[in-house]
Amino acid sequence: MFQGSLEEVKLPDIIQLMSVSSKTGCFVIQNDKATGRIYLESGQIVHAFCGEVVGEDAIYSLAIWDKGNFRFLLGDEPPVKTVTKRNTNILMEVARKLDEWRVLKKKIPSLDLIPELESLGHKKVSFNTQEWHVLSRINGVNSINQIANITQMAAIDVAKLIYGLVASGLVKLRDSPKAQPDTNPLENNAKKSASSQRSPEEEKEWLSGKIEKVYQYSKSMLGEIAHPVIQRHCANGVKNVNQGKGLAAVIDTATQIVKAAQILEGPEKTKELTVGLKKIIKEP
């Protein structure tokens, strides 16, 4: 069994080594707070997860771990396939994110720190879909790692968004959670502007209508090749709406489709898609 410590061998080097050897199996990576897995078929990465984060984002989350242990389970097969990029492209992106992490660590030394919203006062602020998705989970209790799990984003991408908010004075970081979670003013404002005195059933119908618009727009933008992915995320979004998760369910649906578009279509189409979905979410 191939095993060792992340303090001695970094994850990108481990992946590179196993890629060259064309092994099939699973890396199990553990630290004192979490466990992740990266599956290889003939040396090619085909699936990964870390908590609730799956696919490439899970690899990027695991890549910045500097403590923990790993072991390779030879012949262990993936339950699903969530990674389509070649190892070379993934490792290039990992290298870029590690460079970003070295900068982020100046203000965010640990992903276990807990972001807390400062008073917005009369500041006029606007956020993109991903920023809203992260901001709505900031409550003085959730750590950066926990927010990454909740939003199913790579922890380093959550940290990058929070870094900008810390630098602008909108967020501060705590070492320990509050006794009770804060009421999130941004989430409440979003819900208030969205609800407009609607009853709970009317609210669910309105939000389901938004998801239908997200579905139709995404399908028109991405075409039939992405239809199964769009359909799956929108169905899950409607389910979450019916479970009372509110506007966050719509934001999550749009975010997951945007992430899929990055893989299927590239940056230009994804940028156009993001602009359109943002307009749908903001519609009264």
C-alpha cells in the first residue's frame, strides 16, 4: 500500500506519480477534521469528493491541505465519474490555486476561521451570484470550510471571495464561533425583496417559476448536450424550494449550472450565462 504524510509529500506530486504509473484505485486523504477521496482509472482522475464538495472543486480543496495523511487503495473503483479534465489541466489549475492560496493566507491563515458580517450601514453594495451564495451562509458560526461544504464550492474559492470582503471591511474573521448564529441581513433583505407579502405557497410557486426560467435560459444557452445536467440541478432546486430553502435554492441551482458550463463550454459562454442567470435571480 502506498501511503504517507502530506507534510512530506504534497498532493500534486502524489497525483503526478500515480498518473505516470497508470494505476487504478483511490487516494484516501485525511486530516483531523475531514476526509476526501480521489479516484483514478489507469492513472486518470475520474472522481473526487471532500465532504459535500465533488469533482474538480474537491481536488482543489484537498490540494491546499498541508497536514494529514494519505493512502492509496489499489483497485478501488469510483461510484460515479465527476471529473472530465485531463490530469495535466487539473494539475495546472492546482498550481495556480496554490499560488493564490499563498496570497490569501496573509489575511486568511486558516480555513477554520469563522467569517462574521460587519455592519453595512448605508453602504451600497452589489454582489454576483456566487458572492450572494457565500454571503448568505455567513452567520458568525459557520467556518470557511463549513461554508464550502454547504455551498458545494472549493474551499479556496470561498476563501478568495471572503478575502475580498475582509479587505473591503464588510467581513471580519473570528477564531471561535458565536454562541448563537447571527441573523444574516443580506439574506433577510433578499428574502424580503423577493417575498413582497406573498403567502408561503405563493412564495414557493414564485421561486419554482424562477427555476423554470433558469432551466429554459440555460437550455437555450448550452444546448442539448448539457440538458441532462441542467434538468438534474433544476429538479433538485424545485425539491429544495418545496423544503422551504427559499431564494438560496434558486441561487444554488444557478451556481451548479454555471459550474457545469465552465467544464462543458468554457469561459466566454459561461460569462454570458452567468449574466443572464443573475438577471433572473434579481427579478422581482
